[in-house]
Amino acid sequence: MLNKLILAATALLATSLVTEASMAPSYPSPGTVWKSGQQYDILWADDGTSPSITSGWKDFKIDFMTGDNNQQVFLSNVASNLDGTKITKYTWTAPEVKPNAAIYFFMFSNGAGQSAWTTRFGITGADGQLATPEHATQPTGEKIPWGVGALASGAGNSTATPAGNATEPAVAASSSSASVSVANAAASASPATESSAAPAAGQSSSAAVSPAAASSKPSNGAGSLTRPLAGIAMAAVAAGILI
């Protein structure tokens, strides 16, 4: 009997781990650096798990974010009412930001409260220089560089999104500071399939990168992950109740 209960809890956990994994942001990817004022493509794909983009991402938005994995800060809305069944990219002009560092990322959200993240990427000014992120590790200890940036225009008051509200960026390895994208170096840390390195500032606005899994947190280089925390918690509760 105990074995059956454990199996049931395990099945619940497995289900919860894939419920938000269909949306897979793929660019910006590890090592991406953009230059303010230039246009770039934000790319995504269906990672093949259930539910598909067709059933869960017909109406979603993309927000430009900064901050750590648990206290993400909203900077501006990139686009809303996007239909993932019709498009796989959105072209956006990189804004002027401060500081110019690899501390920015995009969060995708749908009406069902599901979210996915790109990795952190850098935005430079006209001089093409990137500063080192203010923090080398997350408040929770992961070696994922981060910082809190802002729009140079000062437009839009940044509001922190509370942790645990389907808005946690992913965990991965650390990234360096010169050419960074969601993680500085092409082999860095964030939401865990690896995406290929993206072009440096001033190069092609899009990249043919393989989709990463739907990210549970933005990170600095590894790509996008599924959200394991909620699933583990649900399974643990289920197991406790059933046993």
C-alpha cells in the first residue's frame, strides 16, 4: 500500500514538472549582448511537452525584467496579446539602460499564470562596453551574477514581483561579465537545456538556436528550465496526505 502511495505522489510530481514547460524561450541565449537602439528578434519555440503552445500560449505577453531570481523587477512591457500558434518571434528595439551589464531578461506570461524566462543578457551603450554585474551570486547562494537595472529614460516605475508566484527565474552556472547574455560568458548560468551562444552586439538580430526548456527562473547562461519548485512541493504535500 505504501509503495502505491509513493508511486502516486511521484506521478503527481512528474505531471507538475511538465505543465509549464511547453513555452521555450531560446533567444536571447547564453552570451548574448545587444546594443541599445538596435532591433533584435526575441525567439521561442514549443519544447514538445504538454500542454503545447497551441493549447496554452494563444495569448501571452513578454515583459522586460531585471533583478535576482526571487525578486524580479519589472522594467517595461515588450508586447501583449501575442499568439504562439501564429508567430515564433517578436522584433524589439533594445532600450538605453543603466547600468550596461548582463542583468536583464525577458519573462513570458500567459493568462493561466504560467511563466517562462530567457537567460540574462547584456545591453551596451554606444561604446559597446559592459560592466560587471553588481552581485556574483543569488541571495539564495547560486553562482548566478545579477543586479538591478533601470531604463535610462526613467520611464515606468520598477516594481518587484514577489517570489513564488510562478515568476522565479532559473538556476544554472555562473557567467562572466564581458560578453554576457543571460549569463555573461557563453557557458554561464538560468532558466536547463543549453542554448547556443548568441551573436555579440551589432551582429544579426536573430539566431538559430535550439529551444531551451521553459525556464523556471532567469539565469545567466545555461538556457531555460522547467519550474521544479512548485512540482516538488505539490508532490511532497500529496505524499504526506496519502501516507
